[in-house]
Amino acid sequence: MEQKYIDLYDEYTHADDIDRRTFLDRLTKIAGSSALALALLPTLENDRTKAQTISANDKNLVTKYITYPGESGKMRAYLVTPKKVKKETPAVVVIHENRGLNAHIEDVARRAALAGFIALAPDALSPLGNTPDDMDEARTMIGKLNRETTIKDFVAAVDYLKNYNEKPRNVGCVGFCWGGAMANQLAVNSPDMKAAVAFYGSQPKAEDVSKITGAVQLHYAGLDERINAGIEDYEKALKENGVTYELYKYEGKNHAFHNDTNEARYDAEAAKIAWERTIAFFGKYLKDKPKEKPKETKKK
């Protein structure tokens, strides 16, 4: 597929001022006909029928929906655990794109659980009635969220996991696109965040990088000019503040290259390498035994 179509779709999915009708009109114009535009559409848009690579009924996993207390109130989330959870099993928060908590992100959570982690995928749209089936509606709803409150809702997810089953656990996070930006914000705003992985997510302010106490892994797509514009300043701030980090750029790849429900942008090889790096990163920074809180002693 020609890059101009992918670029237009990327602009549409991330611009608040482009509605679906405007996108389709522009797609028709650059394609040269409405027939070609309609033929291109299924390839450009996410196909939810491709979302499940790991069954929700996998015998090695336990899956369920839970709620946890967030800044906004009760937050709905998809929780996946290995069949046997040990007291030292680490946990990760899985953060969705700007399409909300959907079948693809739930599948990513199952992948993390199969790799040996407790995985929690919160629905950032819980305060607005949860993620709708319509992806465009979800995008519009994401734009209505209060950013600072939403960050606190994700920090609350870390708080939920760090003592899951009343056992102290190391916690990390991984986010994609909008969720990648949130992963960077969790690194900044949660002192309990041990390892944050951001896939093509916008960067935090340089002056906030000094607040990062954990390790950071960053994945960028070579063709993603919009997000990549912030790499230089972010990396400079990471170095100046002595933050442990890894940065990878996948040349010739598009934004959302990890999303296997999007035929036009998905790249199987890059996605495989990036995910292997993610799991190895979690293994390196989350597998150490967490420190238990000292028990309180009663004064006589």
C-alpha cells in the first residue's frame, strides 16, 4: 500500500478536527475514486476478527474483568494471570491505544501473562461508561478525558498491582500509541514503576524526566515523523538525569507496527523483535524479589 494512504489514516486517527466523513472525502480524493477508497478502507482500519492470537480460554491462564479504585472512581480492567501465581510473580499494566480497551489489547495482556506476568489492562474510558464497540466513538471519548485525572487512574492501577493478593510485587507497564504516552507518564508519576515500555508514544516534558526512578524502554517507528520529533529532547533528558533506558527505532516501519489487527501498518518481524525485547526488559527489571514492608510493632 502506498504510504500516502497510511499517512492520511494516521492523521485521521490522531487529529481531533478530522471526522470520518472528512477522512473518507480526502481518501477518495487522493485515491482518485470512491470505489478505490472503499477498497482500501478494510486494509487501513483495524480488523477485530484478527485480534485473538491467544485464546481467552487458554488452559495456562486465568482471565476476568475486575474493578479497582481510581481517581475517577471505579475503573474497569481486564486481569490476566498465569494459572499459578507465586508470591514473587511480577505484574504489568497494559495500556491501550486511543481506541480504548478492545480485543487486541486484551490479547496483548494474555501474551504478557503467558510470559509469566500478572497483566492488568485498564479501560481508561471507565468514567465515560467504558469502551464502546465503535472505534471512532472511542477516539472521540478519549479526547474528552481529563489528562491529569487519567494519569492518576493509571497510577492507581500500579497501586492495585503492587500488593496484589496481599503480596508485594514489582510492577511495570507497557503502552501503545496513546498508551505509549501514558506509559511515559507512569514512569514520571509513579515512584513504584520499575520498568516502563512505550511503543511509539509521545514523550514527557524534559523537565519531568528527573522524576523517573525506574528503567525505560522506548520503541519507535522510523516513518512516524509526528512522534519521532520528540525523541532527541527526551533522550537528552534521560541521559542528563542518569535514567536507565533502551531506545530502538525500527526503520521503514509505520506507527502502530505492533498492532496485528491493522494490515496496512503491522510488521510481523518488527513486532516480534520489539515484543521479545519488551519481555526481556521486564525480566531484567521486574524479576528481582520486591522488598517487603517492615511489619509494624505494637508499642507496649
